[in-house]
Amino acid sequence: ATISIPYGDEYLRFGVSDERLIDVLNPNELTLPSDELEEIRHAIEEPIGSHRLEDIVSPDDIVAVICDDISRSTPTHKVLPILLNLLNKAGMPDEKIFAVMALGSHRPMTDEEITQKVGPETRSRIAVFNSEFRHEDGLLDLGLAPGGVHIWADKRVMNADIRIGIGSIVPHPAVGWSGGGKIIYPGVTGEKTVTAFHLQHGSVPWNMYGSERSPVRENMEKWVDKVGLHYIVNLICTPNGKIYRAVAGHYVDAHRAGVKYAKKLYGVEAQGKVEIAIVSSHPADADFWQATKGVLSGDFLAKDGGTLILVTPCFEGVGPHGSYMTYIGSDNIEELLAEASLMTDTTSDPLALPVAATVARVRQRIMLALVSEGISYKDAFRAGFQKYDTIECALEDAFAQHGSSAKVSVLPYGALVYPILPEDNYR
């Protein structure tokens, strides 16, 4: 069989014999709404667990609309004009509304990227900013939240009267499913607060990707109660950006309803575990920091001692945390994690450590291979990955390792799909 998988804006093709190929796990094909904009409008007008938007805002309010950044494929430009027009009908002029791109700890978006994300119409109507996470003069000290986490958050967002979050719901390594309250925490919090969020993630020893039982989400939602998020609009989209469902309302109730839709789209039944899993990180293609989501989805497919071949362009290289690769390759990851949890200055990059821990644990169970033009052989080696120029070369070595009868499964959308195995009940 000839298989095609996404690689940035292109596709890579390779062959696997039919007797060796077990599964190609694409998102499920479902009936999409005939009118995407009407789907969004209906969700906003029929909120879940919340008052209607016009009953939440008043003409004197300042409204902050928090949007996910360029690392997420949410078609935000389809939501914002509808949202702004409904706010206008409720008596809110555009001058009292602004948008903030929730960076977490990601790099700032360029002007061009912001316009692409929010759409030219919205860019001409309201002010749009990148969130602040490094400079304390741009952050507000909100004190301690449940669990003892010190909350620093973007001052502009926190000084607004009403906060509305726009995002999408896809499987996520730390909180099981993205969306909901995550847009504000860690989306618009300071770097130390983001680090505390990821330290919670790193301390959980099992793979939470696609799980509804994430203790990190439960803690995060307590923190969002402290910060305050008044309304969300979340989309569930196909890999090519078509809207399958939209939900709106309370950041917990609407999110949970959206997760049910997301599971129908992204939860794909697999026949069983295999010796070789080939995973494209798409659409998390920009850098290795994002691309390793593909390792966590592929983790469910690979047998103990098997091989996971991660295929990702990483045109922006390793990403915002240079030590990420070293931490992934560390055999002392649990010791480093314990040190980082003390929140001292002895760890060079305490934010990268807990994220790396989840990948390092997978590396201790299976062999990791990499096909990427954006990651050097040196950096791949630091992270414990064997790098190859092509999928064919990686496959050839994997068959040499596991035998000619080894079975193969493919995940073309490793940052969207989560495999459901016959023995998998907890998710």
C-alpha cells in the first residue's frame, strides 16, 4: 500500500506491504454542518451552562477576547466577526473590545500572523495584542490560587470587566483535551505561572493525551475560578479546518459538551498495538516543542520495545526551549523534575523539564526515530532520537530491528487523533 501523510504544507508518500500494515488512523468522517457560520451563531445564542452573552455584558464594560495563538489551527477569523456583531447588538461598541493572543510561553506572533489568525475585518475593527508573560510590569499579581500556585496574569486581560475565550478542542498532553479554561490559564499567565502548570503535568506518571481524567485540568479549573473567565466559544474542526461543531457558554459545562463531539471526530479505534508506529505530528509542525504531541499519541500504538517514527518538518527548529532536547534524552529525568518542583533557580529551564518528562518516559519504553529537515542530527541525538533522511530508511532499520513480520500502523494526524485500543477503557 502507498500511504500519504501530511508534512507541513506538503505530503510525504511511502510504501508498506499489505500484510505488514495494520491501521491507517485518520479522523473519523462525519457529517458537517451545511453552514459553518450558522453553527457558530447558534452555539453563541444557545449557550451551555451560562447566561446568554447579551445578559452578561453591559455597554459600560471593557471586554477582552482571548484567542489561541498561531500554534493552534482554530479558525478564529470565522468566530470573531459574529462575536463582535453580537456584542455590538448588546450595546458594546468596538472601542470597548480588544483581543489578546494567548501565547502561554510561546514566541510572540508577528503582525502578519495576527492578521491571518483574527482576519482583516477584525484587525481593522479592534485592537489586538500578544499576551505578556515575561515582563512583570505587564503582569498583575493575583496572589495564590488553590494548590499554592502563584498567579501572575496579563494586566490588560485582568483589568477587563469581561473575559471571553476562543479556542478549539483537540487532544492535549497535559489536560487531556484543549479548550475551555486553558485559554486563560496558562494562556495569558506569566512564565513562572506557566511553569507551575507544566510541573503539575510532569508529575503525573501516565500519558494523559485524550483522557477525561486529567488531574491537571481539575487543578487548572480551580485556578481559572480564581482568575475569572466569563464565557467561551470552542470549535471542533477537521484537519483541513472545516467546523464540525461549535459550543459556547460556561468554560467547564460547554467544554465538556464539546469534548463529547471531539471524541467522535478524533477518537479512532485501532486493531491493536504494533511493533512500528509511524506518526506525523501534523498539524503541530512548527517546532519540536509542539511536534512531540505526536510521540504521545503514538505511544498508545507501539508495543513495549517497539519503534515510533516521528515525521515532522519543524521549520522553526527545536522551539522556544533549547534545553528541551537534552531533558528528553536524560536518564535522570525524575531527579531533575524533583529539583525543578522546588521552583529554585538551579534548573536552567524549569518550564521545559516537565514537558520533556512525558516524552522521556515514552523513550524509556520504546525506541524513537525521527524524520525531520528542521532538526539537526546533533539535536536529535541529544533527545535520544535516531534521525533518518527518509521514512523508507527509518522503516528499513525498524524492520531489521523487529523482524520482517513486524506490523505497522500509521497516524497521519498525530496532534489530533488519539488511538482507542481494544483494551483501553480509561479514556
